[in-house]
Amino acid sequence: MLVALLALQLGSLVAPAYACGCGAMVTDRMARIGIDRETSAVHWDERTGTEQIVMRFTVHGDADRAAWIMPVPHRADVTLGDPALFDELAGLTAPEHRDRDYFWPRGKDWPFAWGDADGAGAAPPPGAGGVGVVGRERLGPFDVARLTATDPTALSGWLHRNGFELSDRLADGLRPYVERKWEYVAVRLAPQKTGETLYGTLDPLRISFPNDRPVYPMRLSRLATTPQSLGLFVLSGHRMEPRGSIGGDRPEVLFAGAVDRPSGALAELAGAGPVFLTAVDQSFPEPSRIDDDHELVRAAADTPYREIVWHDRLWTVGEVPVWLIAVAGGPLLLAAGTYAGTRSRRARAGVRSAP
């Protein structure tokens, strides 16, 4: 079993991370890199027609450099994001915890067993044929290049000149974006200190671009060979939802609610005024079935929603279970009633027999 588990761990580490939820990760042939987690926040301002995507990756492997490509519908600006944003979003969307009592003992209760009675359950995230570099800057550990391309194979040439290789599958995956004349954000990831590897949680990147309708690029995730999951925080003037499932399970809303006074990193992203926050989660058991990007549309109503996690506990009075009081107290009450009835009958009989 230990050998099998070790083989699984090594297999997951060696597998190339050609795609993640919103882009493509490539490295050289001798290095390994994988995405443990991807967290994204999307802010769409309908008044200005501006979309912002903040992404944070947690990676593992032995690569000392990698490249990540994200297609965008229009010319993009790239800056470093605030890591505190995701802590704030997680706090705002955390499930509500409630206690509820039950009467009869269960498997973890005496007399069945000794143990914890708590349980949890949930109730109802350029030039033709070439690459044009429209901007390049160093942002922390990232070397960011903003590119235009009319031929997906041209991206392969740019990556090759910068020390990376674009797989044939990824080149084919980029073709629909080339046909729609999208542009690309190409990011070289490299540790700030020589000799270090890319490992752990990286600084988030914030990508901003004009857009008349919010979209979250997902098509490249069809190249993944293992099941994928997507978690999105969507910030806008109203409750938002994906238009369709695009080949995955039905998207599940984990939170929906208005944030009247954003503060901190959230205010920096969405502004200080009221904003509606929607958290969506979706699974893709078969990534090859992903057939489009997520278009985010306004829901029918701004109905608030929050997950509830129930903590069940045995109903007690003090330290004594109520069921035990009821079971033990029943015979006592019956005996007391019988005794009182007998005394009453005897008393009436004594009154009738008196001279």
C-alpha cells in the first residue's frame, strides 16, 4: 500500500500541468510543476465596462521557472494583487454554523457508544503570423509579457525563445482564441532568489481589461487529464451566475449577498460603494467535455444565500439526556398516578361507609 501511495504521489508530481482553470502552465521538459489550488475573483463594473480577474496559485514541483498563458478578449493591464483579498472573501462567504438538538440517542451517544455527538451537514465559485509584445514588466516574482498573436504556433516560437515549449495540444487549444482575435497575457514565473523552486502560494496577479460582458476563460482546462474544480468569487452590481455548465457539473452557488461597505483589499478591487458578492463552485469530472468559456450573467433576482452547517447535539437538561429523563420518569409518573388514584378511591369508600 505504501508503495502504491508513493507511486500516486510521484505520478501527480510528474504529470505536466498543461491547463488550470483559467490558463495554461508550461515548463521545460526536465522540470515538474503542478497546480494544487487556484482561487479567482472576478469584478465586473457595468458602468465603465471593465473586468478585473485576480488569480492566486498554489503550486508544487521542482521547476525553477515556468510560463503561464491566459487568453483575454481585449488589451490587458497586469499588476500584483493583494493576498489579503482572498482572506477577506473567505471570511465574508464562510458558512453560518448553527446548533440543533435531537431527542433519541444515536450511534455516538450512550448507551451505544461514548464519543462526540457533533455532526455536520450543509443545507441549501500584431503582425501577421507572429507575436507582438505590447508590454513587458517585472512584478515581484513574475516577468509579465502582454502579447497579441494571429497564429497559435507563433506563441510556441515565443515560448521556445524564452526557454519553454508549447505542447501541440495547448497550441490547438489556443486556436479558438486566435480566431476570435483575443490577446494573451504570458507570465514567466521565477523565484526572486537564484536556486529556489516555485513552491507554495504565489503572489496573486490582477488582470484588468475592457469588456462589455464578464467572461471567465475556461476552454484551456479541457486539456487537463484529471478532474478539475473551479471556485469563483464574482463581484458586480447584482447577483451573477454562469450562463451554462460548459461541460461540467451544474454550477453551485455557495454564497450570495450584498456587501454594503467594502473595506481593505476588497474595496481596492471593487470600490468603496455597495457591491453584490456571489461565490460559485463547479466540478469538471471529465475536462475533455469543456466546450466554452464561462459567460457570467445576471441572475433572475438578487436573492441572498448562505450555506448553513448544522452541528447536531443530544438534547440534555444539565448533563442528563432528556430521553433518559422521559424513559425513567414515565414509570415513576405512572406509579405516582396509580398511587394517587388508589388513595382517592379508598377515601371515597371511607366516606360512604361512615355511620
